[in-house]
Amino acid sequence: MSRPWFPQHSPDDYRDHGAGPSQPGYAQQLGEPRPGHGTVYLAKNRDGTWSGSWQDDYLAPDADGATAGVEDVDDLTERDAIDWATTRRASQVYVLVTTDSVIGGVRQTDAVPLSIWLSQHP
């Protein structure tokens, strides 16, 4: 499966590279997203499945030292991805769509609000 890259937290954020908090590669301590906060991103994978990520950056570390809340799901149908996204209590929900724009050989992605995306994909 080819997992899309979601804004804010890349897979490198989850890896422990043995670096300290002020050094590149520091493994961010993660917690749960907070209701009413953060952003949900949905994306269609190359294999036709969908992935989602709810990302919530905390203003200050929580009691366990977490600086962000992240919830990820993979291998969903389009309907299941939409259902998952609409049951998260995030402040924003976006669908990541590939654009026709290419910069440096890389096709660009745009974040479209779910309500607008749904109106274009009945």
C-alpha cells in the first residue's frame, strides 16, 4: 500500500533517531487528538484504498509530555473514510487531492474542505 503524506506530521516524526528535543530527527511524543481541535485529512491511495489522519498540535505538552495528538487509519473504502472523518470531532476536515500543478517534478496536492469535496463527488 502506498500511504499518502499528510501535512504537519510526516512518518519521520514517529521514528526515534536517538536525537534530543532540539535536534533534527527528534521523536515527538504523541497523545490522542482532543475533541474540537486539530484537523482531519483524508486521501485516496494509489491502490484505491483511503487513509485518514487526525492531527492536533497541543499549545503545551500534556501531563504525559505529549506535544500532539494523532489518530491514523488506513485501508478504508471511500465511504468508510468519509464516515470515519465525520465522526471525529476535529475543528476542520479536508480531502487531499492531486492537482495538475507540478513543481520540481513533484505533482502538487491541495486540501479541499470535505463539504466542498462531497458537493463535487455525490
